[in-house]
Amino acid sequence: MVSSCKKAMESAMMSSENPVDQLREMLHASIDCGVKFAFMGKLHTHREHSHTYVIYCRTGFVNNT
């Protein structure tokens, strides 16, 4: 998540030579990153959320929830 937000901010900085346009693009990128972060946080703290781990053993893959 952090690396994708960093890439979005770098892309926003390179989007224009005009500082006002750069600032506008950085604002849009930060809002987009914040929305994604909030959405992922909401999913992760949902009461029905669980992690599924896949374990590889000699006989093959085993799903362990």
C-alpha cells in the first residue's frame, strides 16, 4: 500500500512543470490513497474477516483457515 501511494505521488510530481498542477495532482493522489487505505482498513476490521493460510507439505497444498 505504501509503495503504491509513493508511486502515485511521484507520478503526480512529474505530471507537469506547473507547481499548481502538481499540487492538484498530488491532492488527487493523496485522496485516492486515503480512500484505498480506509477501505482496506474497514475490510480488515470487519467482524466476518478471517485469514486463510495455504501451507505446502510433501503431499501437496493444504488449506488451513
